[in-house]
Amino acid sequence: MNFKKKCLVLFLLVSIIACKENEQSAIDPQIIPAPNTLNINKGEFLLSSNTNLVYDEELKPAVAYWESITTPVFGGNTGEVNTIKFVLDKTIKNLEAYNLVVNTEEITIKASSAKGAFYAVQTLIQLLPAEFIEKEYKSNSLKIKALTITDKPQFSYRGMHLDVARHMYPVEFIKKYIDALAMLKMNTFHWHLTEDQGWRIEIKKYPKLQKVAAYRKETLMGHYSDQPHQFDGKKYGGYYTQEEVKEVVAYAAERFVTVIPEIEMPGHSQAAIAAYPELGCTGEQVEVATKWGVFEDIYCTKDETFNFIENVLDEVVALFPSEYIHIGGDEAPKTRWKTCKNCQARIKAEGLKDEHELQNYFITRMEKYLNSKGKQIIGWDEILEGGLAPNATVMSWRGTSGAVEAAKSGHNVVMTPTSHCYFDYYQSDNENEPTAIGGYLPLEKVYSFNPIPDELTEEESKYIIGVQGNVWTEYMPTSEQVEYMAFPRILAMSEVLWTNTENKNYRDFVTRVEDFHKRLYVLGINYANHLYEINGEMISINNESFYKLETLTEGKDIRYTLDGNEPTLKSEIYKAEIPISKSLEIKAAVFNAEEKLGKIFSQNINFHKAVGAKISIDKEPHKAYSGSGAEGLINGISGSVSRYGDKEWLGFWGEDIVVIIDFSTPKEISSISTRFHNGNGQWIYAPEEIGFSFKLQEDGRTINDIKLIKDSHDLIVDYAYKIEPTVVTRIEIVIKNYGTIPEGKQGAGNKAWTFIDEIIIN
């Protein structure tokens, strides 16, 4: 072999070794939302600048998006070593469905529309390493595992909401939010633009909406439940110009996300009335609201108001090509209407029965106007009051009853109940979580949501067109806080929306979320990581009590202590349920071989006389707030002060309940204590009356007593009942529901919720 040939061979060997070093191993698919069928095949596809792109012109928008991801890394796909094909296939009936086949020679994407191809691209991107999307990928090629995916969404409406009226965020963040929706195959962004606390969209015909309605003089500090209310004394506000709105709408359209604007009416309109007092019933000057809640100053039903709203909607319709315009319709107190001459004249002139029918008149009139502009209305489930507007779509947020009513009447429904879809609720029972509105909605509960109410027939179920996660921002002053509250719960929501129920598995989902954290980090998303937190549960076996610890992440240990000290790598490893026979504090944490992961889990157990007894309740708790069942009321564990939806609180809607505790052996008791949640802003009220009945051991007699609870404005109402030491075999407790929520309060006219915590017997 001559010298030149030796050099050539050496050069080729060095080149091959260098390429091998630069090539990255193919990652295992960890796709969210999970595809409906996924099969791993043998072999790998090598993606590089030598990969050729072939596509049908109709799919060009999806191809362009793929190129925007790969070109900054590889400099374009111009070679002919292998091929990615985008094939238009009209036999695929669902426009959002796609087929994806990866083999050693080519990647083939088939779809009947650019939208379906776009979702295939989103899947393909998730088959690339997370660092690839940084556009600073260090290798000149990468491998993708050979596989076959056939996929389509479960629901046609897959949405996320964002309230920008309580707190406002830059346009760049709105785009980032939309990018996240597209990544997770969501297709709708519900942009909540107007509220009592601020008007956030430029309306050229009414300049005072920008000068007055867009700004509040100060903002509530701390939680609404903190008394007395404190304010920061700082002017707050702003609005999106029409040019910025157009920019956002166009950006979303490129990602196949439809933007639905919400212009609130007739309630939540105090900011607009502050700018134009003549729109209200009194004509008096009011200010843009500085705290959260429901306000009595709502739009009057005189022609002057309707002219204003129609002019506003004319400008809104011109900006948003969406089929829907959201008109709110929620939480509209009728107090002003009841004493307003104009509104009472309207009721009489239109032959209406009452103010509820006047609301229906208001909504129907707005619907007709928007229909004349080629638009449909969508609104919160209060638009059902007084009869539903003819073509309206309902967003069911107050549970599922509104959804059932609307679907049975042939109206489309988007499910968004507070119990599973409100991402302003706490997501962890860790007391160090940032301030939230209340409630408790962990990742697993979001994932468990079944959007089809049991009460609907198969035919009626077709009217459930989708689901939406809601982000209300009273307690989210920054975009980072929005991200923290939305992620990773939005990942669970995406799978509720896209993946068929039979293909869902929470443990598998948790594994994929753990992997997805790398992707969120690279994207600069401030996600909440609660995967390494511990779930604890008190259980009874043969009249003995045990405490069970669990973590869903694989390959890690739980270490715990019972002496109040924090666990370390030297602490005992949890292997079986811990026997409980006295009051104590359990502390635990998840560890790998080197360090603690996540936060310390801490649980105080109050081993009182009712722990392990038999308990029954004459009513089932609401299925959205069933806690740990009746047994959870006497398991020795108290619920969170702020998270009324956790597994220790039981919620009942508008019902009196009777709790019966039976003891297997007679017990001498001297006190009964419990507590009730009193979060009036969430329609939760402590009862005003409790009845007691005790069955005595000595002669089987029963003694009865009724106690009134003093009216309280505290968030938690503690209650203690003391008696002379008495030996009993049974205790019966009658808890009266508060009743109807009074006028002027949030949820006025609706039944109040009762939330009860641990019943402690000593």
C-alpha cells in the first residue's frame, strides 16, 4: 500500500470514529400526550443534514415548522442519504389524526391535513433529545428509534385558559404559553381579556377603556381571606394593542391554535363601568376593582349599554377569526337590576318573569348579534339561567350538572369543573407552596378526570366536545408563577384530552413526566416538581391501625423517622406499613443512592378514641371531594388549613348530613371537636347548627343536644363540644347545611358547600 492510500485509509478511519463519537443514542419514546398506538420496531433512523425532505404542498405548514426546529441545528435538510416524507392521505378521516412510521431508510408522516401533520411533527420532536430544541445541539446527527404510531385525539376541543385581567403578562410570554399548548397537541387558547380588575384589549372607539378601565389604583396583598385586607398602594395595569392581538392570533394560527377571546358580560364588568358610568344601573362613578370577588355593578340592560357592547364586539370580531366569542355570563348579581327602572321596564316590555330571565334575554340578544357576524357564543354555565340561548355552547365549571343539562338539551359542552380543571388550586399539600386561591388539585386528580358525565347516554355524550384547564391569576403576579401552577398539570390535562381512556396509565405517565422535566428545563419553563413527594394513608386491618407510605417514581427508597427528626441516608428504609398505636409524627423523604430528592413529608397523627371505630354517613360526599371517604373523618389525620380539596376534607353540596360513629367496645368520652372550611369565595360555608345524640352504655338511653355555631369570618371554623365524662357506644352528629348563599356574595342564590375535617373524640 503506497503512502497516499495509507493516508486516505487513516483519514477515513478517523472520520468514521469522529462521526461515531458525535452520534447520539436513540432515546426511548416518552411522548406526552401518549399516542393511542405505538409499536417499537427494529433499527434506527439517522437524522442529519443529509436527510432529504419530500412533501405534498398541502402539508407545507407542518414541514415549515419542522424546518424551523431542525435548520438551526443541521443547517437544513438537503442531502439524499435518507428521507422524511410528508404524505397527504385523504383516507384518514379525522383532520387532526396522523400516522407516523420510522424505519432505517425513511420517516413517513401521513395526514389528511396540515394540522394532522403538525401533530405528527410534535410527536417527532419528542423523539429527539431535549437539548436539541436549545438549537445548540453539539452533534452533527442523531438517531431516532424505528417505530409505528397511529394517533388521533379523543376530543375536538382541547383548551387552556389564561386570565390576564387580574395580572397581565408580556406578549412574548403569551407566545410561549401558546407554544406549550401546541407542543401538547392542544388546539384552543381561551384569552380572558376583561374583568372587574382590568380591561386588557384596545378598543379604538372607546379610549377610556385604555385610559381608565385598564388600570386599578392598587392591588390586594396577601390572600383574600386575610383580614383586614391590605393593599400595595401601587397603580397596576396595561392593555394589549390591536396590533399585539393580531400578532398573537397569527402566531397561534401558525401552530394550529385557535384564540378565543373572552369579553365578560353582564357581570365582571366594573372596570368598563368605571370608564363609562352610564353603562351601569346607577350611573354613579365606581372605580376599577382593587380586590378579587363578585361585584354588584354589572351592565344595565338599557339600549345604550347594548350599543356599547355591540361596538366593542365589532372590533373584537375583526381581530379574532375564531368561530367562538366567549361572553362570560358568570357570577352576575341581580341586586342592581332589581331596583333599576330601566331593567324593570325591560322585564315588563319583554314579558319576562324575573331577573334570571332578564339575564337570558341579555345573553340571547348578544348571541343573535354575534350570529349576525358569523360567530357563535360560548359562556360559563350561568348562561343556563332563565333558559339557554338557542345556539350557545356551555363551559361547565360549577361541577357537571350544567354539562348534563346542556347536553340533554342538545347543546355543545366544554368540561371545565373546578374539581379537576382549575390550576389556580394548590397542587401539593406541602405547606411551603406559594399562595393560591385554595382547594387542592394534585397531578393525579387532573389525570383521573373522565370528562363524560355518567348521567349522559351515548348519544348525549357526543355533545361533550372537549375539556379546558383554567388558570385564574389573582395570586399569580408573574409569568413564572403561571408556569409553576400550570406545569406539570397541563401535561396531565393534555392526556385527558388526547389519549383514549383505555390507553391511560398514571404510573407510566409519571415516568414520562419525570423524563419530560428535561424538556421543560430546556424550554425555560418554571415547572413544579412534586414527583418525589410522598403519599401517606392511614389504614385499618383487623381493628389495628397502620400508616402506609408510597411514591410513584421507580427505583428509589423512602426513608423515614418517628422521632420528629428529618430523615437522612442513614434513616430506616420503608418496607411495610407502620403500626400506629399512639400519637406521633412521621417524617419521610424519597432518596436515591446519593441524596434526598424532593421535599420532606411530615404527618402528625392524633390517635384519639374514634380512630379505628365504625363510621357511616347518610349521604355520599360529592364525588369531586370525597377525600378518604367516611373513614377519613376518624383516621387521626387533620386536613390542610388552605387545601379544602385534599384527601382529609369531605365536601357536601347543599345537603344536611348525619354522621354515626359506633364503638366496638364502650368508650368514656368528654369532648368532641371538628372543624369546617369557611371559604365563602369558593361557596363554602360553615354550618350554623350541629346536633348531637349519645347512646349510653349503662342503660342504652340516648341523650340529645343541639349547639349553634357562632357566625365567623375565619377561613377555618373550629368547633369543640364538651360534656361530663360519659361512657357511650354510639355517637350521632347531625350537621345542617348553611343553605342558600345570600345576595351580594359569590355564588349568590346557589346552595352552599359544607366541608368537614377530622372528628376528634377524647
